[in-house]
Amino acid sequence: VTSVLIGATTMAQLERNIASIDLRLPAAVLDGIEAIHRRHPNPAP
């Protein structure tokens, strides 16, 4: 399950949050995130 908690309090903040849907992380960043998840599969038991 995936969810987004949007804490925008102004229209400008909401617009920036919505625009972030087009953000694409580079493969190196995604690989780094995956490596962390492999080391810590359940960081908050």
C-alpha cells in the first residue's frame, strides 16, 4: 500500500506538490535506495 500525505497550506505549495509527479529519480539514486532497503528491510519494526 502506498500513500502520500500532502501537508500543503497554500495553493503554491499544493501546485509544487502536484508538479512533483513528473520527478524522475536517476538510476543511481534508486539503486542507492534499494541498497539501503536490502540492508534494513524493516527499519521500524
